[in-house]
Amino acid sequence: MSRLILVLAGCAAIAIAAVVAHPSAALAATTASTPTGSTAQMTNDSAQGRAGHRKGRGERLVALKNSPVFQTMRNLRELERLYLIGGRAQDVPALYREVLTKTDNPAVRHFAYNRIARNELKPGDVGQAIAALRQGLDESLQRLPPQ
């Protein structure tokens, strides 16, 4: 059994090395073994190159960091941090409530409701935190498409 595993692993290593060394040969072998109808599709896909690829993790993070939604949330967190450093923790929920009056963006509104709940929970008023989260939940439920 172990010899069979070693043989299979060796064959896989040789196949991978061949693909790495000669990617065009691997493409030719792949297109030769496909049915006639899909050969043209594979050629078109390979001709696209990186233009048609899905974004990698790094590219998605860069796109996210450049988005206005992410920048808004980052600015709000920085403002909250400055309020807390300055001893004005009681003003943080009002900051997020002001944001709720100014935006209709679902992501920013969800973020604001969660931060309100988190900051109202700190002093120990669980009722206000629950009310803020329920209000955010009600808004999210209204935005759901009917099924």
C-alpha cells in the first residue's frame, strides 16, 4: 500500500513539474482532451489572461480600503477613539445617531447601530443597547427582498 502511495505521489510531482516548466504544453494537453464544443471556450478563457481573473485577497483589501464606506467607518472609529481618550464617552452614541440621520447606506447604518449598542452597553444600560440593536434589526429586515 505504501509503495502505491509513493508511486502516485511521484507521478503527481512529475505532472506538476511539467506544468510549471511548460504551461503551454499543459494547455495543449488540456484542450486536446476536451470535447470540441468547449475547446473554443477554453482558448478564449486562456486568451483573457489576468484580465478575466477573480481578484485575490490583496486586491480585494485594497479595493475595500479605498471604498467610501470603509473610509467612513474608519473615520467614525477614529472619532470614537478621540472622544474616549478625551473623556467624552457619553458623546459617542450621539455621534453615531447623527450619522444615522445623515446617511441611508445600509453598511454604515448597520455599523452605527452596532457601535451605539456597544457604547451604551458599557455604562451598564442594557435596555438602551437592546433598543438600538432592535432598531437596526428592524431596518435590516425591511430592506430584505421578499421571497
